[in-house]
Amino acid sequence: MAEERRKLKAIVGRAERVDFPTAGVTGVPAKIDTGAFRSSVWASNIHEEDGTLFFTLLGEASPFYSGQECTTKQYDVVEVENSFGHKESRYSIQLKMRMGPKVVRSNFTLADRSKKTYPVLIGRKHLRGRYIVDVSEGQPIDDEETADL
């Protein structure tokens, strides 16, 4: 039984390239973080107007930035706590994302990840039941994390 369930799950590495087809964004580096509960994506130009949330995925400094404005009327504000215990409120939205062979709708918080190595962080909530993480796999960015390999 467990073997059958494993066959239905895609294998991802510690970092993958992801696409957000409805936002015109492709090939974005994403960190797979089993220590994080929620997934997060770098967003800019975030504002609310008459019950609609407006945002742009990534920022102008990103080579993956499409500049396409996204909107949604279905969003929440959630409290997120980082590994240092710092809490902040963020918008939480549903986005369609392709990672590996799967295209699924999943929740993402919108955050300023401009200073992070990876503009997208994939947490346990997205991974659960869909993926198996193998840290020897994936497409990490060439930086300090691959220096010892």
C-alpha cells in the first residue's frame, strides 16, 4: 500500500524550478523547505482596493519578472512566524503552480523575498501527499549551498 502511494508522488530535490502559468512567470528557482509550513512567493506592488487584492509576482530586479499584474478577490491575511520567532501578517492567496510533472493550485503568502537566494519557498502544506523530497536531487542555484559538492 505504501509503495503504491509513493508511485503517485513526484520526487523533488532541495531546489526546483517552478512556473506560475497564469502570471506569465516561468523557470523561477524555488527552495524546498520541509521545515516551513506555508509556501511563500516574492511579490511586489501589493495593494487592496474595493475588496480586490492587486500584486505582481517577483520584482523588477528579478530576471524572471514578467510585470503582469495579478488580481484576486479570494485572499486572507495570515500570521506567519519565521524560525527566529518573528511574526508578521501576510496576504495568503491561491496560485496555480507547475513543479515537476504536477500542476496544482496551492496557497502562497506574498512576501518581499528580494534579499533571499530563492524567490519562492515551498513548504510542507504544498508538498504533503504530492511529493517526496530527495535532497540529492533538484536544481539548486550555484551559490554557497553547492560549494561543498
